[in-house]
Amino acid sequence: MDFSHGILLFVIGCTVTFIGFFMAFLVINYNKKKELQRLKELEERKKFPDHYFGDDTVWQLKKIELLLQ
């Protein structure tokens, strides 16, 4: 093996290593964001159990309709 083959193997090896680490970074980052979103939803459920945005206004409108009848 001469010097040019060594340089070529070095470049190929560095490129493959960089691409592999970048792909691992993307996968880990995706899973981390997904986990943080799940934890945020759990925290929101602890603050407002069985509460969905807009439900209180619908319930109030039904209550007013019942009172007007």
C-alpha cells in the first residue's frame, strides 16, 4: 500500500464515521424530543385532569340553555 491509498482510506473512513455519528445524533435527538413531548403531556394532565380546552365553554353554554328552558 502506498501513500495515496492510505490517504484515500483515511478520507473514506472519516466520511463514513462522520455520516454514522450524524445519523446516530439525528435518531437520538428525535427520540429525546418525543420523550420530552410525552413528559410535557403528562405534566399538563396532572395540572388539569380530564380537562380539554374548550370543554368548559361548551358545558357553560349547555347549562345556560337548560336554565333558559
